[in-house]
Amino acid sequence: MSRDPLDRASLEPERYELDASPAYHFDVDRRGFFRTFGAGVAIFCVLNDAAAFQESGAGRRSFGEELPRDISAWLHIGEEGGVTVYTGKVEVGQNSRTALTQAVAEELRVRPQLIRMVMGDTDLTPYDMGTFGSRTTPTMNPQLRRAASAALDVLVNLAAENWKLDAGARKRLTTADGKVTDPETHRTIEYAALVKGRELAQAIPAEDPLRPALEWTVLGKSLPKVDGRDFVTGKHRYASDIARPGMLHGKVLRPPSFGATLVSLDSHEAEAISGVTVVHDGDFIGVAAPSVDLASRALSALHAEWKSTPQPSYRELFDYLKKNPSAEGHGTYGGHARHAVGSIEQGLAAADHRFAETYTVAYIAHAPLEPRAAVAEWQKDKLTVWTGTQRPFGVKGELVEAFRLAPDHVHVLMPDTGAAYGGKHTGETAIEAARLARAARHPVKVVWTREEELTWAYFRPAGVIDVSSGVRNDGTVTAWEHHNYNSGGSAIATPYDVPNQVIQFHPTEAPLRQGSYRGLAATANHFARESHMDGLARLVKMDPLEFRRKNLKDPRLSAVFEAAAQKFGWSHRTAQAGHGFGIAGGVEKGGYVATCAEVSVDRAGGAVRIVRVATAFDCGAVVNPDQLRNQIEGANVMALGGALREAIKFENGRILNPRFSEYRVPRATDVPPIDVVLVDRKDLPSAGAGETPIVGLAPAVGNAIFDATGVRLRSLPMVPEGFKA
């Protein structure tokens, strides 16, 4: 049974919010890039609460197609006792398969080993906007739990009917390990026996109670990674491992610079190579061949002439952003609106000190372990694509539009993929493979090289952030003005209690293609804000932690600052030559984070070494402690790159450092000991953890460098070539 996909109008570019609530990130190139379609199969439960599940596209229509409303297909109990669960969320290394398995096991009272999770298959799973924004835990986890809980109610009722129990006796029935038991008569019946020969459907009541976190027996525990052995032994097949009968390998001829247009093409030499198909469609030029080597040889045999236009370079990037506002507005969340409270003028007048600084953030790449990959196969006018993407239904929509197909003629499957970090929202590789496969009349695999990945994928937006403030001698911040140019509005609001504020995001023209990235603008805005707060603390000669405490009313943020400081030994730190200590924190996507860092700076040689890090994180009730620690540690390691060295260099539409030998991601020798403190709030709903832990590292390190040297570094990356005063 098909479902309503989300309409185009609902998929705006990035939405910028001035509070701490979650924001979706869709700003790939500020055009209508995300037209989506969806279809799924109703397996078990009927959903009657569309508002609660808006992310999954319930109650929407697209392109005039009337589709059944409020229907979701989440799970199926087989006659052999296995449970198959369907979700449009995907696995890109964040271990969501394990966490969602735990969610179903908790409410259905079955062993996790009996659950098989089908993820990101557009023919089988319910429509889903995508895996992004740390939304899997706060939205899909309770969604699957409610489906499982409703299924459990059906099973108990079936057992009661089987045993001819009245309503009162039904209440005494218990469930565990895939069985319903009557404790009074000691009768037991397995779920598999109850569903045999039946097609079950059930409305999920809006008030259906879920197990509170204090009663969890599966959730809240460190369940090992589902299928973990397959990943460490190499059995798992990634998108780049997919092979189909008769499959060819594709390569695409890239222009010499962004925006270059084709003037002429001589493809005779390539076409003369046996087994090679050359595809030329407008500015798209590609080849398909029986092997990667032969495809590469054919690509080298193509002779194209391109016309390029002058473009800005990285050296003038920040001036360019400030001087080129975007003609487009983004509604409530764009440059036409600003958040204002009180009076900045009065706040500055009440201050003993005024402080103004500018912070900049370079373009950086996602650099996933697995570059983009896709395999496309045509069967007459039906297209099947296997690809690594965070948005299978979004990619399906792009394929439908690109090839003018009916939605039910496109099937996208998402094998678990080797990382994404917000960088795999789009389906360009899938479209490339499909174009080549249609022309070659064979399945075609396209796997981007590392150089292609670091050149033609979109980047985390660069930005300029101007912050000005006022502070009294007692440490009270009286005024706060924050302007972000281009990098985005995520976490742009200050969590500190300031009576006079102006906060605004300014869209600008962008010299490079840009889009979502882990935490997106939250990293930039936290870097600017927490660096500035540290500067204010130094200005009034207060301890940076005490200064934050004085200006905080949020008890959850205060608690993670306290937890990180205690683990780090903040109050017992001792001065050492060339060593410094920094602290930073904030709020994003329902998570609260604080990070402390110690650095060592060699003023003579320029080396900067992060000695140790401690991060405390509160994301509500913890779903899987070991998994959460992995996320926090991984976020800190990833943050090292953007904090210290990662930056895309470009000139006239060309990327100058598209190789790992030139683009410096963190290495094992860069990683310090990382202590993690989990603030487990079982009294609060679980929030996502994939993004927020990344935001504290850069400002904590910058503040520590200042503590060690007296030099404030206000640009990310801070020391790409080592420390220079």
C-alpha cells in the first residue's frame, strides 16, 4: 500500500531557528533540490496520529496523486517467530540499526536477536524524509516503540481470545521472550502461534503508553552492534561492493572548474576501444566499460574543450561573503528576520566594558571513509539503484524527475554506508550511474574517487560571524549582538541569560556548492559565542567556568558544565609553561554539551598538541551507553580537523587540495585521551546524539590556546600551518 510523500513546498532550504529546538538542514544549493516521492508496504499497524509522525510524511500528497492517509507499515511478525521491522531511516555508521532494534525489543518483549531491520528500501519501508538532524532517536525510536506496543496489545488480546478469557482475566496476562503467559494457569503461547494464518492490522492509539525509562530492560543497555561481526570480517557489502550480473564500471568526465560549459568534444578515440560505451548528453560526458581500468583509459581518451569564468578564491572568501548578500530570502528563518529582545543601546550603556570581535569559518569537506557510490540497473522502463545516501526517498525523487519516470518505476536501496556526516543528501552519483546504464544497456557502477569526493561533493558552508557585547565588572553580560553571514542559523541563539539581544542570520551568495554537515552552523556559532564568552571572562578577570555559571539559568546546561569540569579537574588545574586550559559548551537539537581541553603550544616550533579532552553530554534518557560514548568520542575526533587544520582551498572554480595528502584530516597521532561523561536523564525523552557533541571542541581548544599564549585565534581552522602569533 502506498503512502503520501512530502510535497515540494514542505522541503524548504535550511530552516534557521532562534531557539534550541531541532532544525532541519536542507541547504544544498538553495534551489528545489529535494523533490521527494514515497511508497511503502503496509505490513502491520495503522497509524492514526499524523501530527506526531510528520517527519515520516504522513498525511501528505504529491503531484496530485491521491494516496491513502495516516497509514504506516512498521513491523511484521513471522510464523517462525522472527520480527521484521521497516524504517526509512538508514545506517551510515551511527549504529541506528542497533538502537532501533532495542526500541522494538523493549516494547514487543522479544529478544533483539529475533529482529531484522529493513532500512532505506523505498519499495518496502514507510516514506521518510531522511536520516539527518539527529532525528532518528527522538522521532523513529518512539515511532517504532508505539508500533511495537500496539502490536503487543493485539497479541495479548489474541491470546485472551484463544484461552477464552474475559476482560478482567486478560489484565493478568504477561509477555516476555516472544510469549504470552497466563501466570494463574501457567499457560504459554508464542507470538508465532498467535499470528499464524492471520493478517494483523491495528490502529495505534495516541495515548498508547510506552515503558518509562526507569523500567527499561533492553533500552538503556549497551547492546553490541547488530551484525557487528559482518563489518569487522568484511562480509558486509557497502554500496561500493555491490555487483550485478553483466555489470559495467562507469566514469564521468569532470569539467576543469565549477560552472564550466562544454565547447567541443572529440570522443572518437574512446569510442574505438572495444567494450566501451561513451555517453554525451549536454554537458554530461561519461563512459562505461567492463573494468575500472578500461573505463579510466577511455576517460583519458576523451578530448574536451571547456569555457570557464573567473571566480573568487579562498583568499578573498570572507570579504566576498560580507559583500555579496543573497537576493533570496528564507522566510521566517532567513535574512529578512532577526531575533531582538530589549535594547542593545541600553545594554551597552549599562556595561562597564564593550567587546567586539569577528570570527571566520572556512569551507571544509565531509571526507567520508566511503566516497559516493551507486549501481544502477534498468529493466525496460523500471530503474533500480543501490546507493549510499541519507535520503533514499529524496534520491528516488531526483531519479523520477531526471528520467521522467512514474514513482512506482523507481526503486532505491540503501546498503549500510561508510559515513555521510550530512554530505550524502543528494543523488548525483545515482543519476550518473543510471544515465550510463541506460545507454550501455547493462547495470553500471559509479564510485567516485577521493579526488572527486573532495571536489564535486558539497561543502560545509563557510561563514563570517560578528559578535559585539557589553559586560559589567561583576561579570553580568548586558548586551549581545550576533550576526552570522552564510554559515547558517543552527544554534545561533545564545543560551545565556542576556536581557538585550539582536541575533540575525544573513544569507549570502556562495562561491562553492554548500550543504549540510554534522552539526552544520552549530559548530560555527558555538565557536564564535564560546570564544567571545571566554574573552569577556578574561576582560573582567573571572574564571571562565564561573563566568558562564553567572550568566546561565538553564539547569541542564549548568549541569553538563559542572560534570565536564569535575571529570577534567578544572578547579585543580595547574599552570605550566606552554600549557593552557579551555572550556566551552552549549545546546543544540535537544542535547546539552560541555567540553574541557588542555593544549600544549610550542611557541618556537609552532606545534599545537591537544593533551586531553573531557566532554559531558545530556541527551535525555540514554538508549545505548557504549554507542553514545562512541558517538561523543567520534564527534570530538572529527571536530579536531575543523578546529585545527581542515580547510578547502580554491581558486577560479578549482579545488587546490583535493587529496588526503593535502587536505589534512585528523590522524591517530592527533587524537588525545578523551574522557566522556554521560548525564543520563531518565526523566526526559531521548534526544539524538550524532551532531551536538561536535560543537564544544573547537572553542574549548581555542580558549585553551589563548590561556597558553595570550593569543586569541578567531578563525577555523586555527593552526593549519602551526601556531603563529
